[in-house]
Amino acid sequence: MDVPALLEAASLLVPEKIATENDITVNDVWEYLVHDEWEVALGLLEEFGDVGPLPLGFWEALAAAAEQMGQEASAAWCHWRCFENRHGTIRVDLALRPAAETRRRTPIPGRGVLRPMWDIGNRREGGGPALDIACLWVEFTPFLEPGGRAPVRLAPLDPARWRRLRPGQVITLYEDRTAAGTAVVLEVAPPSGA
């Protein structure tokens, strides 16, 4: 499918009655599509993901359109949302330790490329912590500085091991043997389906 067809297909999966935080509706998106303003339409369609769960096909169509348009950041975000649709959403409030207290001296990239280890309460035989791996996506900013704090989305390598997380639970981020940060779980949502 070409870009207009992919964006049209995605827009057809957005319920007419919902609106974004800025009162944008799917009818507004159609106006941009009619005028071949695909980048604007793509950005607006991505905003609908914050209003309510949308089907996997919505995110797949947006990811394909973004890839064809050369919009790497949008494509990465839409692929991330495909993962969440299939495996569930985990959001945490992450506070990194200052650079003087850890090995990290550079910011954490925010677009899902870092795969740190986490102590989420799972245990090995003998009672020691069993660390689990999850990619992280920093919300609202391209990176997170040492000592910084931000809401973060997690994509576990093995989602089943993360099912016991609950809002309010504190988990610990590790990049080596020392704790690099702590996070309070904000949201744990099940897969939203196909």
C-alpha cells in the first residue's frame, strides 16, 4: 500500500466519537489527507493513541506509512505501540542516579534502544534477585540525563515475567552491578488485542 492508503486505513480504525486533547477528530485528519498533507495526518493519528486503545492494525498501518515517508522517529514509536498492543503497556516514573554515583556519564537515549536489566521482584533459586531485561522509551524527551527523572515506557524481553507488576511498586534499573536508578510503576495494562 502507498502512504495515502495506509493513512486512510489507519484513520478508518479511529472511532468517530473520540477526540484528542486538542479536540482533533478523525474528520480533521481526513481534511489533511484530502490535501496530501501526510506528515500532519500521521502526527495527528499518532495522538489518537493517547486517547484510548486502538487496534494493532492501526499502529501497523502508521508504522508502514512512517517508514515509507522516511519518518524514522514516528516509525519507531508506532512499532513500539505495536509491541504494547500485543504484550501490554508498562509505564514507570524513572529517577536516574547522578553521574557521580554510577558509571553512566552520558544521557540514556529515549527511543527504545537501551535494554537495561531490572530488579522487578523475581527471584532465582536460593533467593537472590533474578534480573529481567526491558527496553525503555523515555516519554516527552529524546534522552534522560544522569540524575534526571521522567516517565518511561518499558518493553520487556519476556513479558510474562513482568505480569505481577502493580502501580506503586518500586523497581530498580541496573546497567552493571550497581543500581543506576529506581522507578515507581505508574501503569500496567494488559494487551489490547488484535
